[in-house]
Amino acid sequence: MTAIIEVIPNGSVTSPRGFKAGATYAGLKTYGADKLDLALLLSETLCSAAGVFSTNKIVSPSVTLSKKRISAGAIKAIVANSGCANTCVGDQGLKDAEEMTFLAARHLGIKDEETLVCSTGIIGVELPLALIRQSISKIQLSPDGGHTMARAIMTTDSHPKEMAISLKINNRTVNLGGIAKGSGMIHPNLATMLCFLTTDAAIEKSFLQDALNRATEVSFNMIDVDGDQSTNDSVILLSNGAAGGDTIRAGSPAADIFQQGLTYLCIGLAKELARDGEGATKLIEATVEGARNTEQAGAAARSIVSSLLVKAAVHGNDPNWGRIMMAVGKSGVELEESKIALYVNEICLVEEGRPIPYFQDAVVAAIKSGDVSFRVKLNVGDGSATAWGCDLTTEYVTFNAAYTT
Amino acid sequence: MTAIIEVIPNGSVTSPRGFKAGATYAGLKTYGADKLDLALLLSETLCSAAGVFSTNKIVSPSVTLSKKRISAGAIKAIVANSGCANTCVGDQGLKDAEEMTFLAARHLGIKDEETLVCSTGIIGVELPLALIRQSISKIQLSPDGGHTMARAIMTTDSHPKEMAISLKINNRTVNLGGIAKGSGMIHPNLATMLCFLTTDAAIEKSFLQDALNRATEVSFNMIDVDGDQSTNDSVILLSNGAAGGDTIRAGSPAADIFQQGLTYLCIGLAKELARDGEGATKLIEATVEGARNTEQAGAAARSIVSSLLVKAAVHGNDPNWGRIMMAVGKSGVELEESKIALYVNEICLVEEGRPIPYFQDAVVAAIKSGDVSFRVKLNVGDGSATAWGCDLTTEYVTFNAAYTT
């Protein structure tokens, strides 16, 4: 059954019932338009929690601690900071992550082990715990605090990313909300993709994790800003059941509806992250159809949006289909050159592997007018997938080269 | 035994005995400082030949034809053009590649099947055979023609890449020479890495291929300009035996000496390609030591030189070691964070996975003064490898975004 999804106007991570959030400036973040840098998200009741984390071999102890607590039990809160990644700081990192959750839990009147922690910012510098100790009690939580938290987790993002939707499940209205911050890299050091998702649906824990894995696979795993992966990337989903109703379990029609909603939300936030990559001026959407299978379609689509040459060509409003063919070819997926068709903003440029006559000015105009979509038909199977990226601009290089001392 | 390698001053692909080359302007290349665009390399006698080619799933029919001829028999000549890649042009591509070798062979008085063909330039446009028919007979070959050929294969390269060395093998002087062209990408379309290597040593064919594979593995496969792989990348090695002496076979001391010389030559040319990446201002050398094995060391080293963030940081003279840790971590190699040491231009910045106090100005000054070297010690095994890349500059983006119609 196809879910009927309604987007909640001005929605955020606190749109689902029973969630509150807030933020303050602790003095950790010394750059960016928005100086908020320490935030809390709280559920009135215990939540089932699920998480997807960086696969980088070097991760922040904050990631390690949050992972452990998600698998250990129910969760009530997340404390998050920008300005410092708490990574590559030796044994002190885990101690500091634990203390952050202790301070947050004390302020919120909950238990340490019900609290997760996420950090983003400079690598190799210890968390200034003194500043956090001093400031965390200033954070006032409100049912509309998602907007403030969305600002507090930003690093080089140009604006906060927030979204919420509602769904009908078993005749009840269920809400899902989320905030995210940039996958582009940060001046002067590594940034991180952080995403916090909430729902007031009651979801059985193992299905919650499976649903998040599936949604992440087609959203956050399909965006590329610069091919680099942070040590702190985290997507966390909390379900508090405040909407009432039976617990949703795998295999039920309700589970199917919930999955559709969660995937929709994650794709919405992921596209905003791609569009707001550092220095980016437009979103690139690449769809590959007719691949041998979904996995191969995904690999080819990701190869297109992560090719520097494709990204630079889009920035120059250049319908440079040769670079797209190259990107598909280097992804290693099964293909027959003579079967490939290629569309730019739905204008066909290549059929049976060869360019067809097209009105170049029309294609340039289509690209110039806004976002760019590429569609590649491999015509060797039924697999399809979509990936998103952004154009590569001189501003990206300037951002990331600017730091000298 | 360690080979005694002498670099031949002003050496080129025609430095080994019995090789001649030449080039002309046929009208194929409409950009670049140097308008030569059609070249021939000829050996006086038949050569054993070996080749390493693009693994992109979409390749030029020129690559397909040259591969077939190398495996079929002995080779006397290579015809190469810049300005047009002869790729994504349907069945006509193979016919044109064959006709190019026919025209070259007729001009040189040799057989078609003794002739290889390489093309580099725009994708999706048929080779203008009429121009080639008209001009190929103008090419005059000379024993010093390697310099001219090196210019003729250039696309966005800022200068030709040439090198030759001599070695003593069994008390005879043996020469190896080579020319190469840029692995950076080309305005307005795909460029290609081409490398033509010659030797007057007599080498048994299967060892010649093995030796080329090994040399390529640690040279051309260890450079990165922008992570994209052309449809036309080719490295070809011809051995004509003009130096006299017994044929060199696998497992002999002579084979070992030859391998060292070939590897030295390939690394020399590969470093020049990396240094001259589009828009680049400096060479980056990344060495990873103490990896579990050579393969893992190579993966980690390549991950460093291909990270956009590392490349942008180098451009900004920024000793941004956090980005190097991230790049090593995302390569997926076995590591223990607490065992990692990191050096920038031989100045230690990280020990046991944590930053140590260092004089930042000294490191910035070291990076500013010229090329940059990173050394990462993983301390989990004996594998080591080196990779080369270049900095990422705003000029790269400008180059590759500039084409609009």
C-alpha cells in the first residue's frame, strides 16, 4: 500500500509528540554564521533507538559510546556539540564523551546510559569540558526547540536542514521529524554528517534498526559531496510511541507504511545536504535504470555524482555526456556500450551508446535554469537507483585551502 | 643486485638504439600550446611488445585493437593522435582505428598488424580520417624525434614528459626511454594517460609483460590527479633487442636489473604526470609504512593522495594531519589508532595516534617551500608503499567548468 505522506509546514525533529530540544553557545565553535554549539534533544518517555554510523576505521569515541548505548537499551536524550570532533585524542576521548552524557543526564534528570552523544568539528583537540560544564545547564528545552538544535549542530552549512512529515497508520496520525547537518567538509578541519530523527510511533527495536538501515541505504548513502568520510558520521532514530497504538513490527502493513515515510524523510534531508555542499550552487540528481541489479545501479549512480569532472562540468552548465559515460564505465558495473541511453534534464543526448543530434543551446539552457538531472538507461536488467550530489566550484577549493596556521 | 641506473641527459623514447619518431599537425587538436597532434614511433626491427590498458568498461576501439595486436605478435610501430579519443562512436570507431594503422603502416613500409594505435581527446566525435590521410605522409622520422612525439601527444599538459636511462646488463649498455602525457582531465572533454616506453634490450615477451605489470603497479597505478579514469589509458612497452646480447628471461639476474630500471623509469614519468595535474602547483608524495601488507599500504597511500580535502589543504600550505588520518581510516586498511605516527616533510606531528606539540610555523614553511611529503607509520606489519598526487586548486575547477557550448 502506498503511504499518504503529508509534509508538516515548518517541521523539525521536535514535531513528533513528546520530544523537546534546546541549545546554547558554550564557546566551542569559533566560526560559522550561527554561534550556537551545544544542544540537547529529550523524549518525555524512553525510546527505542537505532543508529547508523561512520565506517571509517578511525572514529570518535562519541560514536563508540553512542553505538554501545543504543545496543544496550532504551534511550531518552541526545547531547550534541559542534566545534570539536572529540577524535584522535587518545584515551581522554572516551572519558570526555562519558562526562558529556553525565552532564547532560544530570541537567535533564535522567540516567547517563539513556543519553547518547555526538560531536562534530576539529580533530585532534580535546573537548573543552570546562566550557560544557559551565553552559549545559543554560539549555532550556521547548517543544519547538528543534529549530534551535538544527542551528547548533551546523558547521559550514549555509542554513539548517529540518523536515517533518505525518502519516496515517492504523487510523492514527503518526509523525516523523528530523534535522541534519552538512556532509561537506569544514574549514579548518573535518566536518561530519549528523542526522537526528524522531517519531512518535511505537516501533519494535529490531525493525526500527532495519527500517533505518534501508532508509539510509537509499538516502544518506547515496549522496556525495567530496568522497571523503568523516570519523563522526551518525544517523540516529528515536521512537517514543507517544502517538499511541500497537507497537509496529516487521512484516505488517503498518511497518510498510512507516518504512515509506522514513525513507521519504531521509531522502528529503539527504537532498538538502547534497544541495548545500561546500561552495555548491546546484543539486545534481543521477538515476541509473536497467542495471543488472539495484546494487549495480547504485554504484553507477554514485560514480556519476562523485566524479569531479561531472561536478565541474555541471558548474559550467556543460552537458558533457562523455564524462558521464566515463563515470559509469569506471564504476565497473555490467554494461554494453551499444545499449546505453543518456538523458540530461529529460533531453536525450545518447542512444545505443552514440550521441544523437540535439540542440546544444536548449540543453545548456535547461542546466542553467536550476538543478540538473542525469538519467542513464543501461538496458541490461531491471535494477535502478538514484544518487545526489552538487557541483564543484572554485569556492570549495578556496574554503578548504584557506586555513594556513 | 642493485642496478646502477644512469639518467640520459635530454633523453626520450628514441634514446634506445633503433627507434625513430616524428610528428605533424593534422588539424585534430584545436587547443593547447602545442599544435602537433599526429605522431609515429618506429623500430627498425620487430619488437616484443607489452601493454597495460584502461580498466574502464567503456574503452576506445583503438585500445581494443592495440591490445589484440600485442597479444597476436611482434610490433614495429605506434601511431598516436591527440584531439580526438575515438570513443563512443559506434562501429565506426574500430574501422577508423584499423584505417589509422593501415595509413601509418603504408607510410612506414611495414604491415598493418605490426602497428599499434592510441588516441586521446574528445569523446563521441568520429576521427577525422580525411585529415589523417592527408597529413600522415608529412611525418618525417628521426632518431631524435621522441621530443617531437612527446609534444604531439600532449593535451592540457603544460610541458612534455620524457625520460631515458641506461643500465649495464651482462657488461652491455642497455637503454630504456619513455614519453608520457597527462593524467589530468582535458578541456572540454576526457583526456587520457598515455605512456610509450622503449628499450634496446632483448626481452622475452611474457617476462616483458610481467615486468611492465610490476612497474605499472608501483608507478602509474599509484598516481592520482582527480580519481577519474579515462576510456583510453594505455602504457605500451616495445623491446627491439638492438643492444645485442642474449634475450633476457624471467628469473635471471639480468631480468632483475632490467626490472629495476623499468620501475625507475616508470616512477620518474609517473611523478611528472602527478606534478603536472591540471592546475596543480606541487607534487604530493605519500608513503605508508608498517601496514599489514603491501596491498594495504598501497590502498592507504592512494587514499591520502586522492582525498580532495588533503589536496586542498596542501594547496593552502596547511599541515592538516586530521585529514590524513581520515583518509587512511576511510581506506579500510587494518590499523590501531593508538599506534599511528605521522610525519609531514619528515617533521613528526602525530605519535601513538595523538598530536604532539610541534612548531606550526616550521611545518607551514616546510610545505610552502616546495613539494610535500607525508609519511604514515601504521606499526601493524611490514607493508609499505608510496603514492603521488598534486594539490587541488581553483584553476582545476575553472579549467573543467569553463566549457559551456
